[in-house]
Amino acid sequence: MATKKFNKKEFIREVKANVKALYRKNLEEATQQQLFQAVSYAVKDEIIENWLATQEQYEKDDPKYVYYMSMEFLMGRALGNNMINLTIYDDVKEALEEIGLDINVIEDQEPDAALGNGGLGRLAACFLDSLATLGYPAYGCGIRYRYGMFKQKIEDGYQVEVPDNWLKDGNPFELRRPEYAKEVKFGGYVRVEYDEKTGRNYYKQEGYQSVRAVPYDFPIVGYNNNIVNTLRIWDAEAISEFQLDSFDKGDYRKAVEQENLARNIVEVLYPNDNHYAGKELRLKQQYFFISASVQEAVAKYKKNHDDIRKFYEKATFQLNDTHPTVAVAELMRILLDEEGLTWDEAWEVTSKTCAYTNHTIMAEALEKWPIELFSRLLPRVYQIIEEINRRFVAQIEAKYPGDFEKVRKMAIIFDGQVKMAHLAIAAGYSVNGVAQLHTEILKHQELKDFYEMMPEKFNNKTNGITQRRFLLHGNPLLASWITDHIGDEWITDLPQLSKLKVYVDDPKAQQEFMNIKYQNKVRLAKYIQEHNGIEVDPRSIFDVQVKRLHEYKRQLLNILHVMYLYNQIKDHPEMDFYPRTFIFGAKAAAGYRRAKLTIKLINSVADVINNDASIKNKLKVVFIEDYRVSNAEWIFAAADVSEQISTASKEASGTGNMKFMLNGAPTLGTMDGANVEIVEEVGKENAFIFGLSADEVINYEQNGGYHPENIFNSDQDIRRVLMQLINGEYAPDDPERFREIYDSLLNTKSSDRADTYFILADFRSYADAQKRVEEAYRDEAGWAKMAMLNTACSGKFTSDRTIQQYVDEIWHLKKETVKVK
Ligand code: PLP
């Protein structure tokens, strides 16, 4: 299965030719961006043969495909990853050096494809990498947003959102596929016609507006196996080609409306993470890409198959959260209205095709659409959901006669709303959570009624990450050290890392491992110096919390603890304190006021501390602007401590936690999400665990009894830190600035329960855990061993394992192999 040999001369020739053809320039005249484009086209050429060969092989074998349907794919940069997976990274590096180009500078020209918010979107990207690497036929289905996740600037300590015009220089890896364009219809009404011959009603949507969905294909390169799968993301264009006649009839207004609909629909990714906003345009986006993807999946099937009732034998839809759940109704619509199946036939196909992944239990994230909006926008789809609901409610009533409470809690349509999770569960053949703890909470708390009625649907698939991007590409020094010690099989078989365990007590290996960590810290320190103008000492402990800014993730707990440490150092200047650099990176949703205020607080604390010469650089606080996949790779590689401090029960899994572990950073965290499994793998003694358990949190939430004001009154250190939120210590120009945060912890105004996320409850045990971190770090050999054990025990968290479990237990796909001629 050897891949084609890289031809350096040919590659250089091609880069030069590309610069000429694309820009009419010689190499020397081209800008770095132009060089990036030229190199990318040359790499794309290396991909194309494999892409064709893969499609050919799939055509021949007629395999079952998984359609991974997701509103988000947080792909990051493609060039470096493609070179890694083609196993030509070092060859290209050498070739570029020969013509005076620096591969790092070239890679740095590429904008991140940031078509996602955070964990959920990045999970989808890791899954595509694993699917291709393991050789499973798959399509990613999504939206080609013109503007992805906003770029974050920090001005005067505040987050400012800047549009992410990622396509402005063109995207060298994508292919436009107009031949697969589809029409997607919105609005209008449904006309019912009775056909005497067949004795059936036929439903026709009329008076609608429509848009043309045009797919762009993105190659997903498997690691060293010739396989190239496809991420298919849809762009919207005006429908004019389909319906020129509306102009002919002088229906100019309608034509303009369709033009506007097309322009708006894929304009921008909603920047909300774990939060439902209920915007009409968002529902349009959902239906737009789902309708196009389902139509395409059916069309592809029908090319080679006559019996649509067997569709599920060749296709399965994995719904990444509830965002794509309208696929259930869209598939029903196509089967009923276009393929002429009966309801029961269509339902059998649909309920054997769709599977649902739940990503959260937080109430504010659950999608519920008002029926007024839903039925106006998608009249026929809504009718179908009503019928699904009618039948589902009948099933509930049959199983629990007279128990109206069950219907109230489980119906798909209730209280004037369409509940997307209920639809996904009722229709799906599989419902999975994303970490053991999360799945248990789903089964026994949040989705208890559904679990009791249909236990066979529920299963766990603990998330994972791809080591190709987050170790091989992101941390080349550690990657080659590992390969030197245990060979390179870990690249596609991560549990091999456990072979490193024999080195964890070896002083030489310890020193090498920590020296690599040091060099990665120097690399990050340079980045921080360049981007923040802050000098940080790579010998200090790099204590890192990078993830979306969310109250449940508790960046606030972290910064309040920094304020507490600063008080300690000021009070006891002689105190023996190991220098610490607290590094934050986090985007807040544009409309999330309290999250944005927390960013301001972090930056305000940073300003005071970083400019206080009296503490002699013992403490530094850095907020890295615009946290995204590309800088994440460097940040994980440089971290000493991984902050995973969510309120227990709130973080479904987390995947950042796994990336830190892989790169040798012990977890400082709560028993939440996949942290539980990380600790299970590495041992409690190689992590720093603190705080309330999920059961304790849930118990407080259900039964009350939590009183943060008692903690405030009895713990003078905590009290002092909270008072500093309102005495102008960090806001001399406006002492009231952080009042909202203070109030949220002590509930002096709002009617919500105070300190919703149990920050004061966990503060002391967090501070104690931090103390343990410091003590452990002083023991150089002990720390090296702990860091190495984290890497060595991270094998479980590869997305290759996760995908294999999806394949074995849900999708039942067959592995493909592809040879190139
Ligand atoms: N954002 C980016 C850019 C990431 O790389 C990750 C890592 O998984 C996440 C968000 C999710 O982080 P977490 O699991 O810590 O929320």
C-alpha cells in the first residue's frame, strides 16, 4: 500500500509554474500569500490522484457511507495537515528550502478554516481525519460560510469581533461542484391532491422561495493510505437558473427576494457555543444544508440501486447534535412525496438511517423552535413532524396509559414548540453521549424517560482527537522523540504510546522530554512576545486555560484564584513561590455580556500584575488573542498544566483536555466529562483533581442548600478577592465595572440562584490543588515522570478509537483499501 514517491524536482517545477500561471510572477516577485497558494496547488496535485482513485474504488465496491452531518467543521489550516497525512512534510520542507522558502512562513499564510465554534466543530474535523485514515467511506456535510468564526481582537482589554473573511484570497484546496447543485425550498403552502388511481394523497409545496445549493468539495486525506474522502460544504446561490421565468413574468420582487435569501443564508456562522438563540436565519441554514445533503445522498444511492426501501444499507446519517435533526423529516419528505413510499415504509428507512449524538445537558443549549416559525418556513416538513409526533405520542400513551406527565415531558411538539432532541431520539436508531459520565447523566437524569422507554438506543462514545494534527504536526520535537524511542506506529495506533512507560523513570529520557517541553515553551513565549508584547519566562510554570469563554467552564474561578495568589505574594513578599505564567485564550459569543466582561477582568488583572515590579515576575497573566486551531497546536505543546475546571456535570466531554494530556500536561480539573476517563487512564496521582462531584452539584441543583454567602462571610481570603471586584482595585477608572460579576456570585440583585456554577464552593479545593501543582513541579524528576505518564497513557483518546467504536457499534461500515497506479 505504498504511496506514490515524492519527486522533489517536479514539485519545485510545479510551484514555480503555479506562481507564473496564477500571478504572472517569478518566485522572487511573489508575496508569501501567493507562494502559499502556489505551494498548496502543488500539494493539491499530489492529492488529486488519490482522490480519484478513492472515488473509483468506492464506486466499484459500492460500500455503505456515513454522512457526518454537522453545522460546524472547525478544520483549521489544511496545508500542513495534508502534507503530514501524505507523508511528504519533510520532503516539501526540503524542496522549499532549496528555493529559499521557509515552510513555517508559508504555512502561516493560510487562514484557519474556522467553520465552527469550538469542541463540537473540532470533533467533526478530527472524525473526518480518522475516518479517512481508517479507510471508511464518509462524507462530511456542512455549510460553506462566507464568514467563519470571528477574529478576536483585544482593545483596551475588551474583546472586539472582526469579520473572518477567510475566502478573500481564494481557497486552493476546494473544488466547486455545480453538477451536484440542488434546489432548496422555503415557505409557501402545501397543496394536497387526492389521486383516485392510487388512493393516496399527494402533497405539493407551492408559492415558495427557493435557493440553489452548490457544493464545494474539500479533500480529507487519510494518513499514508492513499484514501481521500470528501467534506462537502454547501454554498447558496440565487435560483435564477432554475426559474428564469419569474423574471419573464415580471415577478421582479420575488427574484430579488430569492437573491437576498441566497446571499444571507450562508453569510455567517452563528458564534454561539453551547447556546441556542432561536433565530429564523439559523433554522434556514439548518434546513438549507440538510435538504441539499439528503437530496444528494438519495440521488447517489439511486444511481446504482433500484429499491429505495434499502437505502439504509448503503447510507447512515450521524447527526452532530440536534442542529441537523431536520434531516429526519427531510428524508421522510423525499421518501413519501418524491419516492412514493408509504408512511410505514418511509419510517422504517428513516429510523434505520438516522443516529443522534447529544453534546450537552445544559437547558440553554436545547433547540426548541416555535411552531409558528417552523411551520411558516418549512410547511411540508412541519406537517411531517406533526405526524411523527402524533404517532410517537400514541406510543407513549400505549406504554404508559393515563400518564399525561410522560407525554408532556417527551412529546416532540408541545407548548407551541418543536423539540429537536425529542425528534432525534424518537427517529434515531442510536442516541449517544460523548463521555461515560455524560452518557450516564443522560440515561439517568436528563433523558431518563426516553432511556426507560427505549434503552436499546442509548450508548456512549467517548470523544477523541487526532494525534496527526495535535502531536505529529503541532509538536514535531516530541513526535520525533517518541518515534526514536518506540517507532512510528503510534501515528495510526495511539495506544502504542504506553510503550513509553519504560522510560518514565529514566533520568536521560526525563531530561530529554522536559527539554522538548522547554523548547516548546520558548516557541510560545516568542509568540506571546510578538502578539502581546509581554515577556514571559519559559522556566515558569505554564498554566493554561484555553477554550471558549463560558460561565460553566469557569475561567472566572481561575482568575479569582490568580487575584488571591497576587494578594498572597503582596502580603508575604518573602514567600517561597514558584514563578507561574497563567495563560488564557478564549472567545466569547458576541452577545454574551458576562463572558465578555470576564475577558475584561482577566485583562485588567493581567495589566496590574504584569506591571507590578515588586512581585519580581513571580506571576504573569497572558490573554492570547484569537484562540483558534492553528495557535492551539502550539499552545498544547507548550503547556505544563491543563486547566479543565468546569462545574462537574456541565462539560459533556471536552477534547482540549485530551490534547493537553497527549502533549504531556497533567490535568488540573474537576471530575467532569472526559476528565474522569483521563484520570482513570493516568491515575489520580498524575492529575490534580478538586471540587464538587457531579452528583453533589446535581443534588444542590435539585434540592437547594447551597449558600455562597456563607463562604463569603467565613473565608476572609475569598471575601477579600470578591471585594476587589467592586473596590476599583482592577478598575480604578470605573469601580463599578465588575459589579455584575460580584453580584452573580452573591445574588444581591438577580432572582437566579447565586453562584450558579459553584465557584465559591470549589474555590478552596481549587486553591489547594494549585498548591499541590506547585509542590509537584518543584520535584523535577517527579514532574517529568508525571508529564511523560500523561503522554504515555493518552492512547485511549485518539479519535481513531472513537471512530472505530462508531463503526462497530452504530454504523457498521466496511474498511476500504485503495491502491494507486
Ligand atoms: N477550540 C479549539 C480551537 C480547539 O482546538 C479545541 C480543542 O479541542 C476546543 C475549542 C475545545 O476545547 P475544550 O474541550 O477545552 O472546550
